[in-house]
Amino acid sequence: MTKSKHSVLKRRVFAFLMCVTLSSTAFGATREYFVAAEDIVWDYAPSGQNLVNCMGQPAPCAIPQPWTNSHTFNKTRYTEYTDATFTTKKVQPQWLGILGPVIRAEVGDLVIVHFCNNSATGALGMHPHGFRYTKDNEGADYYGVNAGTAPGTGAQVAPGACFDYQWHADKSSGPAKGDLSSKVWWYHSHINEPAETNAGLLGPIIITRKGQAKPDGSPKEVDQEFVAAFFIFDELGGAEPGLMHSINGYIFGNLKGFIVNNEDKVRWHVLGMGNEVDLHTPHWHGKTVTVGAKDVATRTDVVNLLPATMITADMKADNPGEWVFHCHVSDHILAGMSTTYQILP
Ligand SMILES: [Cu+2]
């Protein structure tokens, strides 16, 4: 190629790249997150006690067998840092528990997750539900043999390596007409997906309708958003002492921080994950909730979760007190899949 042809091509490539860059950012914000996968020791019941349901006796009481002394295990989770130096951890709300950071977007935004794999357990990644992404940003490892597709470059991030995921919140990522103004999605590692979610590599995405978000991406009309994930972590190959019937990685009322003010508009994002035993029916005492946009909303105080399902529900918190919030499956009640939420006076 001659020099002049080469420079014309370079200009065209540059113009094209500028166009791509502008079109991806012209309609919304770019939100950056710094997330590392890290190996930790996790206690599902750090108080060492059953804080909520003592079967007719006052709480606290002893955690029943076989979990009395079986609730601390090695986990791997997504930790958020403040910047690219990955030195200062971001303070996360107490109620988030074992979940990775809430990744927020308003429809139109571009999210960049700077992900580093600091786990010694092997290659990991981040696969988002809901967002629009290219193959390289899918964060999932599989082959499509029919069209001959291979995993993208972000599918496997080796221990010690980093990858920048780019995810777009396009129209199809956000709430549809019948949805509330913000919508929850999962993200999780997706190489050996069952093992990696069970290890603790999972977290929430919340996408708010265009024009309805505060600067931080949360919905304007809501005072407080909570995320509650119902997941029976399996720590001992299916043996009962290793089945942690958790909400956000805590059992027997050890999940804390669901606290709101009287009259607050509270939005609950409830999520399921796990196996065929992970059929959960989260139930709020004290208040009912509505699911769906105003004109199509249905009212309930129990919602249905299957593995990887995601439901958003609104609550008008106008009944002060401390109320139990638990899975209504009998076996799961006995195994401690309960906590409380509090409406201040
Ligand atoms: Cu359950």
C-alpha cells in the first residue's frame, strides 16, 4: 500500500473509532467499577447464634444441629475497590453480605468493569445478565460448534491477570413497560458456572429506566433499594452440615442491615441461584409488596424464586417494627433461611 493510501485508511479507521466511542457514550454516562475475585474465609453465622427463630423460645438461641459448629468455610467472592490501584476496598452496605458490588446503570450508559482475578483457585470471569455485550465481553466459556464460535477474550481471566469488561445498558437491558423503574439482573463467573456461583462469585446488576435515575444510577422515586439472594450454598458435597440455607450468605438471622425509615418507599430485588433444591418463596411479615408498574401491579407478600430468577418488588414501609423476612419452604425455615428487616418509628 502506498503511503497516502495508508494515511487515508488510518484517518478512516480513526474516524470510525471516534464514531464508535462517541455513539457509545453520547447517550449516557460511562460508569467504571474495579472488582477483584478474592479468596476469603466466610462465616455464615458470625454471631455464632440463631438470632431469629428459636421455635417458641426467646432469641438468641443455639444454632441447631447439624450446623451448630459447621458454618465457616473457604469462599471466593467479588470485592469492589475504589480505583485502578486496587488498594482501598469500597465500603459495602452490611446487607449485601457475600454478594459482589451492586453494578448500576441507567439505560443508555456504558459500564466498564476492570476485573482482576486475585484468586488462587484458577481462571475466573464475570458474565452479566441483561446488558448488551460483544462476544469478548460476554465473560462466559463455551463453544458454539454449529457456527464455529469460540469463547471471547474475557471468558477466562487467569489468576493474577485482569480484563476490562464493557457492557452497554441498551433499551432491552432496562425495565419494560410493565416493570418498575429499576430492574435487577445477576452477574457471576461462567467457566465452571455451578462451582463458581457456589464458591460465592456472584452479584447484582440494577438498571434504571432512562431519565428516572439519580446521578448514582439508583431510581429517583425510591428511598432505599435492597438486594436479597436466596441460595443454598453446598460446602460438603451435599452433606447436610454443609448446606448453608442462606440469604446473601448468612443464616439464622445473621444477615443485618435491612433498616428503613417509616414511610420510606423501599424496593426489594430478590434473586435465586443454585440447584433443584433452590426453590424459594421469600415472604415479608409486616407489609405487603407490589410487583410490576403501577397500572399492572399485582400485590403479594410472597414471591417465587427458581435458580437464577430475578424479581423486583416495591414496599411502602409504613408499619414500624422489626419483621421477619424468610423463605417459606418448611425445610428451609428449619435450616435458618431467615432474617429480619426493620422499619424505624
Ligand atoms: Cu427456600
